[in-house]
Amino acid sequence: MQVLRSVNETRRAVAQARAAGRTIGLVPTMGALHDGHRSLMRAALIDGHWLVVSIFVNPTQFGPSEDLAKYPRDEAGDLETCRRAGVSAVFAPSVDEMYDPQAATRVRVERLTDHLCGPRRPGHFEGVATIVAKLLNIVTPDAAYFGQKDAQQLAVIRRMVADLQMSVRVVGCPTVREPDGLALSSRNAYLSPDERRRAARLSQALTQAKNWVAGGMTDAAQIRAAMLALLDEAAPTRIDYVELVDAGALQPVTRVSGPTLIALAVWFGATRLIDNITVDPGEIPG
Ligand code: AMP
């Protein structure tokens, strides 16, 4: 497995793999790799790609009061995880390698960022879209893999790729969860044992919502209120939001009548957790 630190050596390594007849896959990450990240790697390897995993804690997607400084970092462990998974190359650049101090260009995806995490994390999705556009330009993958865990991020990236006419296939992968339902996240490491136990309530509230919709409940305000009551029982420090939006444009709905994203963000202590589920009343139960 190659460990690439510079843009130039990454371009060269990718060109060599292409010359050898390989297609290129990319899994962008911020490191502290867990089974959620591994599932993206597996999906890319099953598709047969020469796989690049990027590890870069992107400063521009963190707000001034967010956890950039204490974001978990374990490069040695991450490289071992990638090696074991069968990754072809890890691209782990420095901040200086990725950002020219003179840089004046940012990618902003409108409308899809109007709700959910958009207003609560000003500048976040601009930071995400900009770094992902840069990674796609450097690695020029045939396919890039992202988790449904970050559903709004996935929607923003799909829109950006379509709008900028980038020639990459964006692949969304299902959320990997702990046995009690908690979505795997690098930030779960911040939780105390008691917060960790209570955090299982997030996925329970989402699963309940899916059951209510399957049972014929369609009123968004009613579903939201019932979810808030469930979440409250877990005594979170703060509920940032519970929202029902249409799964395509991510605009609020009053009624669940088609594919709908139910998403939430909840604080336990200083840790902000997000999760989501997509429901569709027209879906034939499997
Ligand atoms: P991050 O390192 O948190 O920026 O995440 C890198 C990628 O892994 C993103 O596409 C995430 O959506 C994805 N990811 C994170 N957690 C999970 C999970 N529990 N299941 C599936 N994908 C995930």
C-alpha cells in the first residue's frame, strides 16, 4: 500500500494504475477509521477499483467553536486498517498541501443546505463541497463512495457532481450501526459510558418513525412530536433538530407522501450526534 503525501505523487500513482488498466475508486475520510469507513472500502474493492482512501481532517468544514483541535486522530492505526482492508493507496496530505493561503475559491451548493445541518453549522457544507471537489480533481476517480449516515452531505455531493458536470459515479452506502442501533461515528469516542448508553435512543426514535409511517401515520408534525418525546426520555443535553424533508430536494414536508428523509442532531454533553432514516409510504414492505 502506498502512502501519498503530495498532490503530485498522488496524480502520478493514479496515472500508473490507469496505465495498468485499473479503474480508480476514492473513499474520502477524516480518519479515526471504523467499520463504517471499512464498509465504504469494501464496496469500492468489490467494484474492482484501485482504491485510494484519503485521510484529511479538513479545517474549513469546522466552525470556530467546533471540535477541530480535539477531533480524534490515529494515523498509524488508520494506515494499518487500510493495509488490512486491501486499500491500494492512502492519500494523507498536510493542511499546507491542500490549501494555498492565497486560495479564493469555494464551492457552495445552494438550497440543499437550507435545512438540517446547514443553518446549524454555517460554512460546513461549503467546506465539505470544496474539499471533496479538490479530492475529486486530484484523484480523478471513476467512482467515489460516501455514507448515507451523512445523508445531507451525500445529497450535496451528488448535486455538486451533477452541477459541475464531473465525470465520477457517486455511490451511497448504508449506515453501519452498533448492535444497539447507534450509528458508528468517530465522535462516539467522546461519549461517556452513560451518554453512550442513552445515545441508542437516536436510532430507536428513527426506527419508530419508520414503523409509524408504515402503519399509516403521515402527519410530519405528529411524527416529529412523537420522536421528540422519545428522544427526551434519553435526557439529551440538547436536541438540535428533528426534521422531515423530502429525500430529493431536502425541503421540509408537512405530510409524508413520498421518499422522505427523517434526520436528527442531538447533543450529549459536548458531543453532537447525527443520524437519519429514509422512509417511503409507497414502499412495498420487504
Ligand atoms: P468521516 O470520516 O466522518 O468524514 O466519514 C467519511 C465517510 O464515511 C463519509 O462518507 C461518511 O458518511 C462515512 N461514514 C461515517 N460513518 C459511517 C457509518 N456509520 N456507516 C457508513 N458510512 C459512514
